[in-house]
Amino acid sequence: MERLLITGVLGCIGAWIARVALDEGHTVIGVDVSGERHRLQRLGVDGRFALEDVDVRDRSGLEELVRQRRPTAIVHLAALQIPSCRANPFRCAEVNVGGMGNVLELARKFGLPLVYASSAAVYGPGPSGPLAEDEGINPHSLYGVFKRTNEDMARLYAHEYGVTCAGLRPWVVYGPGRDAGMTGDITLALWHAMRGEPYRIRFSGTVDLQYAEDVARAFVTAALNPKPGARVYNLRGEVASVDDAIKTIERLTGTKGLISYEPTPIPIAADLSDARFQEDFGPFPFRSFEEGLRETLRIWRDNPGSDERPKVL
Ligand SMILES: NC(=O)c1ccc[n+]([C@@H]2O[C@H](COP(=O)([O-])OP(=O)(O)OC[C@H]3O[C@@H](n4cnc5c(N)ncnc54)[C@H](O)[C@@H]3O)[C@@H](O)[C@H]2O)c1
């Protein structure tokens, strides 16, 4: 059994990774600064692991934590999302790039394998796909530039210091707990449709929809099976237009016309190949968007006390 140090554990993907890891019998040491425990509560893992209030910008705090808790692998997720990066680029660089630098130092100093969240935002709107990991890289946001920088830093830490790391690139993650960031709008649209309320998604175009639990399983799998070097991996759920995603939401909630969207597409290629991830860790099935939405509705309906907090950053 492993001891996973998870940064950003109070976020959507972090809470799901904690749940998947705990359910598999691993120990979790969680790091976050937000104090927001609603996702842990919704997934039934609040109080089931040690939660440390350490900022990923605080390298000595992180080192002290590793000395005390002795993790066997690191899963690094803590980051600010696209709207926060747009609003405050310098702070985003400190957290998203500085934090990654600190975590790479931890991996180097303590000889720990590292899995970190990159993003499909390293791609530009780009050529038609399916695109491999090194095709069409051209980030159109500072957030994507910082993620790309993280991948380059990881590559050089592997080359110079022998650090073992894997970077996973989620696209639109949806499901219970996904209430932050621009692409959280898909989950919030479902939440509002379920309640018979209108909602406007802030983007259009074609996206890759990945259920949060599947993404979490991908992170845990990569953390438990470290590969030498610093490979990056695309993930692939269901590629669909926002228009079609809305139709599926309407069908499953029995609503019509409540969900609308802004005409601006996200400037990221949607058709990405996950052949490398499948080759290294597969076969690894991602569920369909419809299955993921059904599961999301089931979890919300089975936990009537839980509340998908509409948080527009
Ligand atoms: N959700 C997606 O669709 C998606 C897509 C691509 C990449 N990613 C990446 O995956 C990771 C997790 O995404 P998420 O959706 O769970 O995001 P999230 O915003 O829900 O969670 C991020 C967590 O990091 C924490 N955090 C922020 N700054 C911190 C700091 N300085 N020190 C410690 N903790 C800090 C936040 O409090 C938050 O709980 C992020 O790196 C994100 O960029 C997410």
C-alpha cells in the first residue's frame, strides 16, 4: 500500500483522487489552503485522511511535511484555474509554476515519484486530430503557457536529476465537485437543469468531456506505476460539441431551453489521442458522457443534503 501526498486535495480532482486512493486501501496525506471541505463531504472522505494547510509556494513547509509524513509518491494538482490566471497572472505564475518548482524539488530531494496535472490547454486550436502529445502544442492562455512550462521543467528534472514524473493533461472534467473554473460550467449546467433553473455556459465549440472519477483513477494508476523519465499523457473521454452536450443534459433532466452558451469556442484542440496513456497504463476505459451524467445525477440525488455550490470565478 502506498502513501500518497496530494496537493490541491480540496479541489474536484483532488477530492476524487483521495476517494479512489482510500477505497483502494492507500494512505492519503492531503495539502490545500482553501479550507473548503464540501467536495470531501460530498464524496464521503472528509475526516478519512490527514489534511495539512500548507501553501505549495512554501517549500520549507512542504519539506517539513514530507519529513514528518513520509509519503511514497506525490500527486501534484494545486493550481489556479484559467479565470484566476486571467485576473491575476503574476499570482498564477507563483502558484502554478513556483508550486511545481517546489514539488519537483521535493521529488528530487526525497527520491519520490511525481504525477502532476498538466492540461489540454497546452494545445492551440490547432490541426485536426487525433493529436499525439507533441503535435499542435501552442497554448493560447497564460494558464496553458504555465502548464507547458511545468512539462518542460519536469522533463529537465528527469534529465538532469533522474526525477521520475508523469504529467496528465485533463480536458473538461465534469461530475460531482466540479464547481470551479470556466469548464466547470458543464457540471453547473447539469446542476441547474436538474433544479429547473437556467444556466449560461461561458464557451462553445467542441470539447473532450471526462468524468472526474475516471480522471482520478488515471492519476492514481500513474502514481502507483511510475515510468522512468518525464512523459506527458493526453487523456480522452468523450469528444462532443457543447451543443450536443446540452442536448444530452436536457434529455437526462427532461428539460428544454434552460441551458444556453456563449458563442466563443475554447481555443484548444479537442481531438487528442490517448494512445500513449493506453499503451503505458491501459486498457483504461473512460465512461461515456451520458454514463457520467447519470452517475453525477445519482450521486446528487442520493445525497440530498449535498449542494453543488455555484461558484463563478
Ligand atoms: N478540472 C479540469 O477540467 C482540469 C482540466 C485540465 C487541468 N486541470 C488541472 O488539474 C488540477 C486540479 O484541477 P481541479 O479541477 O481539481 O481544480 P480545483 O480548482 O477544483 O482545485 C485546485 C485546488 O488547489 C488548491 N490550491 C490553489 N492554490 C494553492 C496553493 N497555493 N497551495 C495549496 N493549494 C492550493 C485550491 O484551494 C483547490 O482546492 C489543476 O492543476 C488544474 O489546472 C483541471
